[in-house]
Amino acid sequence: MSRQFIVAQISDLHIKAGGRLSYKRVDTLRALQHAVTRLNSLRPRPDVVVITGDLVDFGRAEEYATLRQALQPLQMPFYLIAGNHDERQALRAAFPEHGYLHQQDRFLQWCIDDYPLRLIGLDSTVPGQPHGELCPQRLAWLEQTLAAAPAKPTLVMLHHPPFISGIGHMDVQRLFSSEQLAAVIRRHPQVERVLCGHLHRSIQQRFAGTLVCCCPGTSHQVALDIDPQAPSRFVMEPPAYLLHWWTEAQALITHTGMLDEYAGPYPFFDAHGLID
């Protein structure tokens, strides 16, 4: 079998401190603890975990301390991306050993070149605003970073989706500079996927010659309602993760896995053949 590399993606943790529930209803901490247990149990185990933003709910130091404690049992390296609920300096302060968070002074943008699949994290946050943007400085860094390794398969990751989903109340807070990002990605065909979060749903779209994959949340999901006037609501659909499996033979394949417990697996066959 050809060389392989497995990336697990979770997103939109919205951790609160002191046992508080998100929106007075959702136990996001317990959901993350369950997700960590689930990821640790996967076989083969993922090589790394990437977490695509909204790590905590209000960007508070005590929330990041709670997040740090909840992530400690993960048995593989993990990499953090900021979302619109995050605060850059509080995030850096909570994870001082994550040196990649200091690759740039102003923005939380980073590149990890230690694996067969190159990992690039972008900072699409706009302080105090729910939507995302990539300014010329951030885009220029991405252009330069991609140009430095044109032959290496790469994941580009950010929080805000660079597309219109049809969920109106979320589309007003999408990535506003999606055309500029597409122009950069299109020039670099080694980009295997663009990964994002924010929408709390599993959504895919063809984008700039590659594929955008949006990850579900670890706890609550945004209601699937593509009426442009639909109210802003969430539902307790089963939480999920994405598993991005890269091999030299087939490049990248993306699976969706459930975080909730479920029955099985059961065999299709017994000693007599296909079970009737």
C-alpha cells in the first residue's frame, strides 16, 4: 500500500467555562470531550487533528483554559485556527507551546511542513464582526507560501466558507473576499482541499479548481433551511467530523464520520455467505 496520511477535522467547538451551556441549552464542553474520546478510538488513528475555528464562545481566557484542558487527552498533534468567536491574543496565551501560532505577528496564519500533506492555516477573522475577510497582506502571505512548495500536496484551511450556502442568515457572515482567495488558489493546483467551518454543516462546493469541504459542529448544527428569509436557528442533529485520507496513489479522499454512539458494526456475511 502507498504511503498514507490521515487528517481528522472538527470545528465550531464554542467552549464555555464554569459549566455554562451555550445558548442556555448546549453542553459544548461535554460534546468536545466525547469527540476527543471518539477520535482517539479511531483505527487507524489520525495522524493529526485540525480544528477550524470558533474554538470558544466569547474569546475569554477562562474559556481557552477550559478548551486546553479538554484537548489534553488527544493522542495526536492538533492545530488550531481562529474563528469569529475567537480572540487572537487570548488564544496564543492559552497555548504557548503551539509555536506555529506565532509565525506571523498580526495574524494567526501558519504553515506546517512536517508531513506528507502540507498544512496551511489562514486567519479570516475580523475583530468584533461575524463575517470573514482576507486582506491583501494575508493573501500575499498565502501566495508566497504556496509558491514555495508547488509540488507538495496541500490543505488550505480557514474558518469562514468562501461560498454562498443558501442559508441566508449565515451567508451574510461568509468570507467576503472569496473571489480574491479563489484567484490565489487557482494558481496553485497542489491544493487538494480548502477546509472550513462556521456553517455547522457538512457542505461541499467546487472552488477554484479544487473542492471546499465545510465541517459539521461537534455539538449543535445550523438548521438546514435555504429560505433566504429563514430565521437564525440551530438544531441538535448528530455531531460529526471529517476524515481526510491522503495516499500517494489516490491523493485526498474525504469521509464524514458520526461522533454520536451507534449500533454495529455487524457482518454482511456468515459461514454460509451473504446473510439472508
